[in-house]
Amino acid sequence: EIKGIIKMKFIVFVLLVAVALAEVHPVNDDIVREIKETATWTPMEPEENPFAYMSVEQIKGMMGTKLRVYEDTNEEITADIPAEFDSRTAWPGKVHNIRDQGACGSCWAFGATEALSDRFNIEHDMDIVLSPQHLVSCDRSNYGCNGGYLDKAWKFMKDTGVVLDSCMPYTSGTTGQDGECYTHCTSETDDEFRKYNSERATMTRDVATTQQAIMTEGPVEAAFTVYQDFMSYKSGVYKHTTGSMLGGHAIKALGWGEEDGTKYWIMANSWGTGWGEDGFFKIAMGDCGINNQMTFALAHKD
């Protein structure tokens, strides 16, 4: 009987240790409470958060950007930069709608194709949406749903080019798979398998260089480190407040501004419109490494 009690206590102890070691879900009441108490931005309640119903592993799987800091060889810009700028109002109807990457770490492909789509629309007065699926399935220098590097994505768009979204629609968000790399359109469409290319990409950490690029050519791709509290963002200027790191994430930068003395970037995420400010968010300049790898290129027109 004593052995049985000891055995039972040991089992209970093991279970308690397992629970303690289990990773805390990033969407929880404690994190939201701490954000409310210490942050200047507003969180969404756990019950309204679309990520509350995903596992920690699934959430981490969405953080598909391989982060690294690059040597900045660009000359500093001395042009006059306005205090605020928003591509959505500067070029009405030319900026990509919010999309949803789903259950795939393809943010690197979304940020790249969305920025280049906008640049074609702005620079050449077009109305196109480029295919993130093409990069996920065909860019062998990156890792599909397991993530990618921004510079490699833009090199692929320069060297190989990317087709229209209507030619190769996005499927990896529901399958979780990279998908086969086709050389023909995969949808019922009259589109030809035409590829759109970028010029050689620039990567910079200089804020003014990035601002000059955005206000003259259109949005750029950016990347940063995501922490647990970011999953609960609803509105305001995000600054990392609490929680551990989840991974690297790529998004599209489309403008900037200043609120209560804090300068921020305006960003388009790829998590659907049910998150953040209808899918957009503002983040303090320099926070979470957001300035470190702004990436962009001119849209190449034949």
C-alpha cells in the first residue's frame, strides 16, 4: 500500500513537472492584463482573438522569416521627409488588400509579392496581384512553409519572376504544404503563364532611405522579431511589452507617422482582417528589429 502511494505521488509529480514545462500559450489573460497595465497600445481580449484557438506550435509555424542583419552600404538620404505618409492615401486603389497566409510560414513570400504588386501598380499604373504561392512552391533557395529569407525572395523575383495570383492561387494556407512547382497556370483562367520581375533589390537599415523609397516608389518588405504579446495587438503603436520570442515575421511597410512623441511604421500584416486594425498595425520605429532589413526593388517593365 505504501509503495502504491509513493508510486501515485511520483506520477502526480511527473505530471506537474510536465505541465510546468509545457509552453504557455501566447494568447492568455495574464499577458492581456499586463499589456493593459503597462503598454500604451490596446490588446484584444482572448475570446475575440483568432489565435486563441491555435496551438503554440501552429502559431510558431506562421513565423516563417529567417532574420539576419545586413551590412548597410546605402548612402544616407538627406531629402526632406514628411512627418507622416501613407501609401493607401497617396495612391488610392493601388495598394494590395490584406491577405491571410493561413497555416503556413509563408510570410516572407507574402511580404515580397505584396510589395512588388503595389510597386507595379504605382510605378506603371497597373492593377495586378502577384502570387505568393509561386514563391512558396518554386523558390528553391527558400523553404516554403518552413520559412525564407527576404533577400533570396527578391532575388527569385528578379531572376525568375513571379506570376499573377489568378494564375497560381494560394493553397498552402489550407494544406500546410509547399505544393508542386508548376510551369503552367493552376486555375481555370485565361491568364498566360507570364512572369513579372523586379530589378535588383536594396536592403537597408536607414530609416530615411526606406522612407524615400516608400514615398517615391511604393511599399517595401520588412521583417521583425515577434513576441507573445504581439499576437494580442488590436490598435495603437505596438512596442514589445511582455512575453517570450515566437520567431521572425515578414510584413509590408507602407508608411509612417508619429503619435505622442513615438515615431512609427504603418504595416500590412498577412493574418487576415480579423486581427489588429483590420489587418494593419503600427509599430514603433526600431522596436523588435523592425528597421534592420527593409527590402525593396523597382518593378521591371518590359
